[in-house]
Amino acid sequence: MANQKEIPYKIYLEESEMPQAWYNVRADMKNKPAPLLNPGTGKPMTLEELSGVFCRELVEQELDNDTPYIPIPQEIRDFYKMYRPSPLVRAYCLEKKLGTPAHIYYKFEGNNTSGSHKLNSAIAQAYYAKKQGLKGVTTETGAGQWGTALSMACSYFDLDCKVFMVKVSYEQKPFRREVMRTYGASVTPSPSNTTNVGRKILEEFPGTTGSLGCAISEAVETAVTHEGYRYVLGSVLAQVLLHQSVIGLEAKAAMDKYGIKPDIIIGCAGGGSNLGGLIAPFVGQKLRGEADMRIIAVEPASCPSLTRGKYAYDFCDTGMVCPLAKMYTLGSSFIPSANHAGGLRYHGMSSIVSQLYADGYLEATSVEQTGVFEAAEMFARVEGILPAPESSHAIRVAIDEALKCKETGEEKNIVFGLTGTGYFDLVAYQKYNDGEMGDYIPTDEDIAKSLAKLPKVD
């Protein structure tokens, strides 16, 4: 490993070092993720079936389990140049604060107007929608990062953008909503009375604060009932993890540049987009037997799909209109409490991440939100960036692992994903600072009730 003094505070790549192709980790997986199933027939979804909901070229990426590298179109690479390559930062001040011998690095994805990593896939999906000649797209958003990113991308390609925003986040984060509207998107709190599935959910769960599963159902219904529209998704799907692989590819290139070998890689986990993108080339090394490291997925204790869910086929949405995916799930009817980890409120986990977890290539842990915000404030005070609540789940565990190194004296290299900034999450910070934030953890009975409704799949 390079001498500590030789490693700069921020490691930047040259523009020419930016990835020219996305890495498809499925090509190196011995056990491929299970296919999406048609809920009506129970058979794998075909290209034609999926193309009625998603852009055709994105469906081709979704179904491709074998091509290791997929070229990034020049128009997308040109857009990436606005904010990529993003820096890999050595957290010297955090290390000093903790008094740890560990070396802590974070890949910072918040240095664009959307404030998060979501733009990496948003611009790709908007590009393929425009290429297909569509009028616009529909989507859901939790905390608002994905909706913000997609509204930006659609504005760039002159596409209409309809966003269904989880109601609790719509109310907690009005400024994120207004950024979306500024970029031309229409934003509807979900569940809503504007769709059949929304009305059904409101009837069954009156007063609900919503979930990503609810918002997905409404967005899909809107897409399939409006000519010239398709549905796009900000997480979970294989195509999204493919686009987000630019995060891990850049992180690995920056570390290779200075001879740094990661011992622990940590990412927050909601649907799997940030985690899957960050770990992609590193888990690829593990799959090929070239290197080994610990990979930790961190999820909120209020929505613990990996740590307390069941590995089974389930609907991707609460309204049960989407395909079935095999994943770690809490059940599509599970609606988490109104916590502040808005982007980590999905009931299931990416099929790719789920398969890797089932095969033992990564581990998972869950953390409570007061501990998360404690870590967020420590990080903000010493590193100068106000982190998003989602990112702060990874910060919490990175700090915990660094403190373990303090006890053992080990100089481990810890890398985590700083997925975005928290400047639109100040209501959450206010609740924490005022001592009004609690830690809701679902009971076994809550989860069992939802899991009992899992579809029967042979």
C-alpha cells in the first residue's frame, strides 16, 4: 500500500479515465439472479412483455446476464462529464476524530445538482426513452433524489416527466419537490386518488404515509394507460445497477492509482442501486477469485429486508401490478413507519444483491435512525459535508468498523458510499436536534403478517 502521506485528500481521475462501459456483474455470477416472472402465468417475463412497460433497449439490458461490459453511449458520457469522474475522498478529519488507525475513504456522489448518485441512471434511462421516440416517462421517488435526477434528465432530453412521490417525503421535503417542478416534472403525493391502484390502497390503508411499493404501482398504471409513455425505475432492477457501476469502476480506478486495497466496503441498502453500483467491480474480483474483502450492506432497522426478510418471489409493488422478482422481501404489503430514511423504504432488495447475499459474497446489518443521525452530525462537523440520511447509514457502520480497528490496532482500509447530500433533509435533522426522533422497529408479527401474503410460486 502507498505511504499515507502520498495519498491526497481527494483522489480525482482524469476525464480520459472515466469508464467507457458499464460493468455487468451478472456475467461473473455463477448463480445468476432468478428471472422476473409474469404474475399471471408464473413464467419468465419475455422481451415483448417487458417492453410494454419499459423502454425496449433497457429491457435488453435487464435480460442480459452474459455480457460483461456494455458500452456507454457517447451522449451519456458527454452528460457524465458535467459531474464525473466524482472524487474518492480520504476522511482524514474523521479518522482523527475517532482516533482510529483505520484509513477511511468515501466515494462522493453528491456533487451534481440532483445531489445524489441517482443521476447516473436517470440520464441513461431518459436517453433510451428519447431514442425510442417516447413522449415521456413515469416514475416513483422516495426521499426525492431519484425524482430530482429524472426531472433533470428529462429536461435535458425534452421529455415529459410524471413523478409519484411517497407521501411522507412529499410532506417532509417540499423543497425537493419544488426542484422537480422547476425542471418541469409533475409531482403527485402517493398513494393518490389519481389512479385506480392508489384509490384501492387508500381504501385499504386510510391515512397511510405511503411507500415506494405504493408509488411504483401508481407510476406503472399511469405509464401503461398513457400512449407514448414508459415507466422508469431508480433502483432494484438490473439495468439500474448496471448504470450505477460507474461508481465502483471509478472508485476502483482511483484506489488502484495509489495502490490502495480495500478491506471493507460499505453501502446503504434500500433497493440496491447505490450498493450494487459501488461494489460491482470489487465483488467481481471476489467472484473471479482475484481478491477478497468484506462487503457490508446497511439498511434501516425500520425496513430490514435483508436482515429480517424472506428470500422468495414477491411483487415489486404494493398494488401487485408489476412482475414478480425473487429477492429478500418483507412482503409487498409492508409499509414502513414514517422514518426519515426516505430512499430506504422499499420492501424488497435487488435480485442481484439478494443473490450475492444468499451466496455469501456480502453481509448485512440494520441500524436505528437516531444512531444514524448521530453519525451524520459527527461526519458533517469534521468533514464539512451534510450527508443524506440514506448515506448516513453507511457512515454509521463505517464509524463502528473504524472504532473496532481502534480496539485491535489494525490499519484497515474502509470505503463507503456517500450517495448524496442532506440539504433537503433538514426537517429530519431538526427532529433529531430537537430530540423528537424515535426508533421504530417492526415487530416479528408485523413482518409475518406481510410475508403471509407472499404469492405462491412453484
